Amino acid sequence: MDNPFVRKMERHVRLGPEDRATLDGLARQHVRHVAARQDIEGQHSNPYHAHLILDGWACRYKQLPDGRRAIVALLLPGDLCDPFAFRRVRIDHAIGALTPVTVARITPDQIGDAIRDRPMVEECLWRELLATTAIHREWIASVGRRSAIERLAHLFCELHLRLSRVGLADGATVPMPVTQPDLADALGQTSVHINRTLKELRTSGLVTLRGRLLTIRDLDGLMERGLFDPTYLQLA
Amino acid sequence: MDNPFVRKMERHVRLGPEDRATLDGLARQHVRHVAARQDIEGQHSNPYHAHLILDGWACRYKQLPDGRRAIVALLLPGDLCDPFAFRRVRIDHAIGALTPVTVARITPDQIGDAIRDRPMVEECLWRELLATTAIHREWIASVGRRSAIERLAHLFCELHLRLSRVGLADGATVPMPVTQPDLADALGQTSVHINRTLKELRTSGLVTLRGRLLTIRDLDGLMERGLFDPTYLQLA
DNA sequence: CGGACAACTTAACACAGGTTGGCGCGCGTT
DNA sequence: AACGCGCGCCAACCTGTGTTAAGTTGTCCG
């Protein structure tokens, strides 16, 4: 009854009770807990099943040979870690838990069966894939052409929207359980500079970040500061 | 007989003559020419058909409200511009020709028919989608965590490999028909700094770039300089 | 052949963001 | 209670890259 993937999808497509039951069933089996800072999938691993995040935050990251880490995606509850798992490809990056994480393991066969029984499931997976790709593009644009403060503002807008869709936003307040070094690796900067930028967003009255909770004081202002155009996420 | 998409796919999957004929047929109809600096699809447009690049280079780009441009992908001969076209989504970016470009327009119906007749076509499309996604991730890591010279070296390695796959590399020499401002927008830098970095790559004997032709003098050295690990493109 | 315009190239200067280092707090461990 | 340690926070300094501007080359077209 509490599947974040279903909550997300219901915003976009009309799900019948059987669709919901099918999607729910996928996420009930093989539930696993992963400690913070632990890998869910290692770099160059060859996953035979997909993971759906039920709780906690994870990230897709690449480690450069000299230790630099680039986080290329943030994975929130309701997100699918390995949308291509059924193709049995060797992945070129790792998936790591940023906080303690609860995931459901889903086998390719289960996905195949679900799609055959309920065509709407395929529709949902396509939407998921599209949204992920759109976010990738937006991140490239961000890291490439936005300034430090624009990047951070943009990310906060994105996360606010994504968390809202799975019912994890309490009004303008959303959980933000990641460390500043994590944010730095996601935005292509240093934790020191993240700290500076955060302070600037705070003193200009746009956000407050305390105790792993982000409160957006002025959403319009934040969106403007981050040149945020929400259409890329909506897919409607 | 000269379809770059087929040339690319044959590296990875075994195509029968009918597969080849089907893929070839897709690219024979509705061939269109687009001038350099012209859009193939505008930002926020709603493409009803996919485009396959037959000749020339294009890019996927986002324009920020104040005019900054971020190139989020380079599209080479054999690349598909709108792999999601059959989903009828409104795209969040534009596709522009960097050089004069020849494209084949493909309708969703044609793709559907082709997949139904020849299952291998679907396999090919999946591979294409996977490769594109892997490149996206690599670009995020590049812009986020690689230095200017590493980024440029990495891009040259990537392009060399991608162009080789469609038979457009003459040994260590590949066409490089884009301007330095274009490279700058793709790598998140300024054309001035691209110029500096290019000079550095030249003086260290790694590449020469003359008359829209890039020659790689020392591929191993270039790969090392760019922290380039080719596995992400192979998908085998 | 010559003019126009875009792209390339270089130099001087400016600044955003990186680096280093230090302090304090909160929390888990013993 | 004491310790360790990762994280938040801040300041001083440094550097890679951006900015501006100007001269040079290349290329297209009349």
C-alpha cells in the first residue's frame, strides 16, 4: 500500500486496481537493506536484476582512477536503479547508498510477466526511462553552463519536485539527507564551495537547510535563481 | 548500401540480409537536407517522427534564457535524433545542425512495422538507447570532474571511437567539422580556453587539428590524458 | 582577384571557485 | 565520560578558467 513507484506513476497515468496490485507485487519480494556508503551495485558489475528504491537515497556514480568521484544521478524513493537490467549489460558505473536504503530486487522475468499481464506497466517503465534521460540532459546543461549558485538552486528545485511526486515533501520542506561532499560530487564542485553557496542562498532568504531538512522559503525566487524550467520533468 | 546506422550495428549484432534491407529501407524515404546552424527540431517542439543522421554533424542543445548554450550531445552519422519520438513527447531541448546535414525522417509507424517484421531491429534500437545513455553519463562525469585538458582529450577519444564504428575514420585521422565555440559549448568552457587547451594537446604531441581534420598522434597518450576507459561505449 | 565575415589565435587582466588548514559540534563507540 | 571522526563552517590564499580585446588567417562569393 505504500509503494513510491506507484505514487509517482499515478500522477501521470491512470492505473487500474490490477495495475496497482501488479506494480505493488513487484516491490514486495526480495526486499533488502543496504547501509549508508555501501554499494548496491559495484562498478563494472553485471546486474541480473533491477532494484527499486523503497526508502532512502542512493546515487549513480563514477570513480576516476585517481579517486575523484562524479555523481551522475541521484536516486530517490520510487526510482529504478537498473532500468536496463533485463538487457544483461555490464554497467560502467556503480550505484551507492548515500543513506541507509531499502530496495526491492526485481528479476527480468518478473518485469516481463508484469508487462505481458498489464500493458500499463510498460507505459510506466517508458515514462521512467524518459524522465531519467531528461534529468541527465538537464544535469549536463547545469554543470556545463550554470554558475555555482544557479546549479544548487536548480538541484533544489528538481529535488523538491521529484520528492513531491512521491509524497515525501511536507509543503515547502523536503528531506535532504545528503552531506555537502555528496552535493559537491553531484554538482561538480568542492564541498567548501557548496558551503559558501549554501550560505548565499540562505542569506538571500531563498532556503534554509537544518538537520537534514531543506525548507524552501521562496520557491519562485529559487526557480528564477536556478533558471529552472519544470517542463522537462513533467512528460505529460 | 551506405547506411551508417547499419554499419554501426553490424559491429555488435549479427544482421541477416532482410534485417539489413529493412534498416536500409527506413533510411531511404523522406531524406532531407538541413543547412548548417539550422534547427532540425526546435526547443519544445513535439516531434512526430524520428530522424536518422545520414551525413554531417548535429547536436542536442539547450538554450538558457540569457543566451548561454549548452550542447548536451553530439549527433554523428548513424545516430538517431529522436529515439523517443514514437512516444509523442514534447522535447525539452533543440536539435541543431552543426554542419550541413542529411537526415532521413522515420515515422513511428515505420519503426513499429520494422520491429514487428524483424525483431533484430528492436535489438538495434535498444543498443542505440543504451549507448546514448552511457555517453550522457560519461559527459556528466567529464564536465563535473575532469579538467579542461582531460575533457578535451576524452572527447576526442570518444569521437574517434564513434566515428570509427561508422567507417568515418581514416586510421588515426577523423573529421572534426565543428568550430571551437561549438566544442566550448559541448565541454562547458569558453572558446578561448578550448583554443589554449588545443594548443597544449598539440605541443605535447598528442594530436594535430588542421583543416577540419583531427589526427591522433598518440592514441594511448591521449586516452591516458583524458582518463578514457572505452568500455562504456562497447555494450558487448 | 578582392572584399567581407567568420573563425582562429594570442595577450592581459579579472574572478569564480579550488586548496589548505583550522575550529567546533554531534554522534557513535568503548 | 572520554575518545575518535566525519561533517559543517569559515578564512586566507591560490589558480584554472573566464573576459575582453585585438590582430591574423581562412573561406566564401561577387
